[in-house]
Amino acid sequence: MAEADPEADRRMLENIADWCDRYTPLVGLDPPDGLVLDVTGCAHLFGGEAALCRDLVARLARQGFRARLAVADTVGAAWGVARYGTPGVIAKDETAAAVLPLPIAALRVEPDIVTALATSGLKCVSDLACRPRAPLAARFGKGLVLRLDQALGRADEPITPRLPVPDAMAEQRFHEPIAREDDVLGTVEHLARQLAIVLERRGEGARLIGLALFRTDGKVHRLEIGTGAPLRDAARVRKLFEERLAVLGDACDPGFGFDMIRLSALVTERSDPAQTGLAGPDHAEDLAHLIDRLGARFGLRRVSRLVPQDTHIPEFAVIAVPAHGICGALAAPSLVDQDTLSVTRPLRLFEWPEQVEVMAQVPDGPPIRFRWRHVLHDVAVVEGPERIAIEWWRDDRGNKLTRDYFRVENRLGMRAWLYREGLYGRETPQPNWYLHGLFA
């Protein structure tokens, strides 16, 4: 007796499904104790379907698992034979002969339906196959008839893969496991060249690339890198995974080595050949490569760019967007280029402007001294004002006071961005002062 742990069982089944990905990328879960693999077009890599079954059962046995396998044209037939029949490979024209002798429970119907059918004297699939369908559906539900048709191949039953099916894929198997990082990266570059041929033929490039490293003990390491622009360059793919592996370190332990490596283009995008100039470097491509490297090290969601907006209000003048989402659209300079004639503003603003105490020679004049965070600063140089009127539709508090911004520098060289909120004597009797940001 042992206490049941369904959550641990689910995780174990998912781990085994990850490992079975070495045979086919189409692996579906059949909880609580089953997997469904679509090996169409994959069996020849292992010497046929029978050899694939022997290899899979032997590898699982070495890991401490007992498995029953059946290969059939339909999911229902394979499911029923694996659990209630003689495991093995069912020939294409022998599906009905293999399914009909099985008990009705092999059709994946509810236990109460099996009991009700047994009470009526129907115990085998053959007892149902020879009876009219309408009475069965009326008494036991359409699900029973559907399961019968699925098992016999009269109705389609697609597999729902646990992982997304890649747009393109290349893999390499090894007779002797490899463990050195240089060997892994060399294999990645080799597989990337194979992917590039397929993608170039389609006129596409990869935007999300996945790497699966299958260890000999059954563990699978999965790595993903995103790209800022469609990518087909094998050398750059290797460089990006080199950056990724450098970040992971011991988290990607090879153990006793990897016996299979798969490189997949999970997301692709149209990539037409570009005419490059004969003089000068391609800055857009260099920037995309930089964003890819930063994304490989820190994650693409941590790499952002500030895009100017059509407003003068500092809080809304720029927005942070994922860098990889717009670097492919660098042909629109209005989105990313800084206007060199615009006024100078801090690169980084405070999340909320901080109120300060200011002394000025005249009430509506520039500051000559201000106190910020309990420290008094004497102003040596001041520029301004830059007057900004708040847009009425952006304010939800009824506060539409005009701002006068000043760029000030104290006697120690610190440069700050101050503003006075409200026009003196017209919008407010006593304007407040705030520090909005600091210059580098």
C-alpha cells in the first residue's frame, strides 16, 4: 500500500512524453497512464515499426518502467490492443480482426456503459459491430457508436500533440553520446544549415527556434531563443545558443551525454532576399543581431525599446515595447529615430514626480535654490522654461494645470529636470514644484 499522488503521476507522465519526443514530435497525453504517438513517416528511422517498439520498450525498461505498446492505423485500435490484446504491430488490413475480439472496455467507454452492455449480453466489440447502430445510440448514447467507428477506422480521431508542431525540423542521432559543449554547438550549426535550406526554399526565416537535447538517461533539456527578425544564418544561430548555454551553466548538465539533438523552427515569418548596399554597414541587421544576443542571455521579454509617441506630455511621450517586435520594421524611421532638433529631456524619468521646495527671485521666474530629499541645492545654471499644457482628455482628476519645465544644474554638477505646476495667479494662487527626472 502507498499513498496516491496524482500530481506526481501527472508530472511523471509528462516527463516520459518529453522523452518519447525522440521518436516523433507528435506525442499526446492519455492520462492517467498512457501516451499516444503518431509515428507516421518516423518508423523507418528505427528500422521499421516493430524495431521502434522494441527500442522504446527496452529503453523504458532500463529506466524502470514497464510498457505495453501497440501500433495500428487508428488510435482506438492501438489503445484497445495495448491494454486488452496482444501488444505488437497490427497490419493495415487486420485492424478489424484485432479489435473485434476485444472486450467492450477496449472502446474507451464509461464503466457503467460496459456494465449495462454486459447485462444485455454484449461483452465483445464483435457483439456491437453486428447490431443496428440506431438502437445502440438511442439507449447508450452516441459516444459508444463514435468510439466503435474510431476504433474500426470509420471516423477520424486526430492526436492532440502536447507540444506545438514545428514549422521545420532537423535532428541528429549519435551512436556514441556527446557531452562537450563544442560538440553540441557544432551539431547545432550543422542542423541550422539544414533548416536554412528548407526555410530558404519557402522564402521564410525563423523567429522562434527550439533546441531539444536528449540525454541517455531519459532527461530532455529544451531551450528556446527568439529573434528580432527572420533568421536563417547558421553561424548566428550557433552564437545565440552559445549565449544561452553560457547563462544556463550547470542547469543544462549533459550527464552521461546526449544521444540525440533536434533543432526546430517553431515560428517562421516571410523573409524575402534583401538588396544590400555596396558601401556602409547594415545597421538594421547589426541592431537585430544585438537584440537577439541580449534576448538569448536575459530573455526577450527583458529587452525593450522606447518608442516615441505623438504627444508632448512626458509621461506619455514614449512607451516601452518588446525590442524584437519592431526591429524588423526599422524601415520606418519615425518609429525609432530620435529627432536631433527636439528639446533635451532625461533618458529616464521618475515613476512619479517628487515634490520639492523651490526658491525663485520672482514668483513665476526660474528656480535659484531647491530642496530635494532634505538636501539643499544651489542652482548654478538654468535653462527654460519649456511650457507644456496638459491634454484635457488624459486627466482623470480634473487637474489640467500647465507645466513650466526647467533644466537646472547645481554647483556640484548634478543636472535635474524641474517643473512648476500651474500658472502663477491664473491657474493657482501658489504653484507646486516637482522634480521629474535626472540627467546622466
